[in-house]
Amino acid sequence: MLNVDFHLHTTESDGMLTPEELMRCVATAGLDYFSVTDHDTIAAYQRHSDVFAPHRTRLINGIEVSTVSGEREVHILAYRCAGDGELTTLMGDRPALRRARVEHIVGKLSGCGVAITMEAVQRHARGDVLGRPHVARALVQNGYATDVSDAFARYLGAGAPAYVASTTVKAQDVIAAIRHDGGVAVLAHPLRNDAEAEVERLARCGLQGIEAFSPSHQEHDVDRLRSLAAKLGLVKTAGSDFHGPTETRPRPGVTVERAEIDSFLELCGRSSGGRGHAS
């Protein structure tokens, strides 16, 4: 068995832990392999390379890219992509775009009688990339929601009054850029926003994997995703979408049989028999 987590966030996007704090959490959890996959930025790797250096044999570089497929927002995890390739060009100035989105959300909230400011949102961000979790935390702090999940359900989730789509970048274009850059393209949290319905379409566009193992997946979900991966020739990955410790999820990590994720590890340059070299 392996303890892994290929879906972690830091304060460089909407996580609650700095890269240094996250690495301490990774050490406490005893992860065999992991990836930091901040939203639409690789700033953690660029600004904190010294923090990650001691973990290079266990770390697979990553980024979570917001995209659209059909009418759905889907997130694509890009592993082993350099910071100066086609994917970076395609994404453009994501911090500026994300800030504009949050400004739009704050405006829609105001129209609903919910008075929070950009300054209130910014206080919950420690990096350059703003996101809905920062808005959610501001809503909780100002008494408009009981917790982050409640804020998403009431105001911020798809179909809610203050929902604003994050991007118009097409998933197939992002997948093509990842493949061009020599990376590995994986669909994140397939159960969210019914992203699973897009898997066959995305597989035809070059998608290589699916996040089949997650603490949020029931056994029947894993069985279905495992079968879907086998049908489409996709590798399986494991990730908790960890943004910081909670009562129910105090540390990152997903326990899986090595055979379940071996094909993914090999795509990422990890030998079958043990830990490989840094990506």
C-alpha cells in the first residue's frame, strides 16, 4: 500500500497553508508521493523551490487548470509541465483574470444584499491568486454563511445567485498544451459538477488520467471510475484536494494499492520498484 496525494493546495492559490506549512503536514502524514497543484499558478514552485528541494524524490510538479468542456466547468490537473511552455502561454495572466472574477462575484453578492468588500476577501488570501474559497471565508467571517460549504451552497456554487464561471479556456486546448509540453493531463474531482460526463469526450482529446481515488468517493464511485478508466485506457490517480486541516480531514493522504496508480507513476517518471527522480 502507498499513502499518496496528488492534489494539494497552498496559500499561493486558495489553500490555507504556506508551502513550508504544507511540507510539514506532508511529513506528518508520511506521504510516499505527492503533488502541489495550486489553481492556475506554479508560483509555489517558483518562489519556494528551496522548501520543496528536500522532497524532490517524492514530489511530482503539478498545477490545477480551470477549463470548460461543453457547458461544464472542469478542472484539469497538469503534471510535469515546465513553467515556460505552451500551457503557460494559453493560460495568460490568470491572477488578473481570477481577481476580475472575484470582483464580479462581489458585485453579484451586493445585488443580493450581501455586503462584503474586495478588501474583506483579500484578507483571506496570502498569495496573488484569488478564488471562491477566499470569498466563502469572508462570507463566513461576516455572518452570511455558517461555513465554507454553506457559502458555496447559498451563494457561490454553480446555479447559486453569485456564481461566476472561472474561465472560457477549453479543456481540449489545455489538454493539447499539456501533451505538447510533455506533461500528463488528468481530470480532477470527476464527481464535482458532473465532470464525469465529460470523460469520454476529453479522452478523445488526449486526456490521460482520472482522479479515481479520493476521500470524498464512496466505494461504488471508485468501482465505476476504475471501470471507466479501464474502458478508455486512462491511468488512475489519487488526491484529496487538500486546502488545509479540518476536523474531518486533519492531514492529506489517500491510501491505495501501488498497482492502482503504477501506470500514473510511470508516466510521471517514477520507476515501478520505488521512488524515482524529481520531475
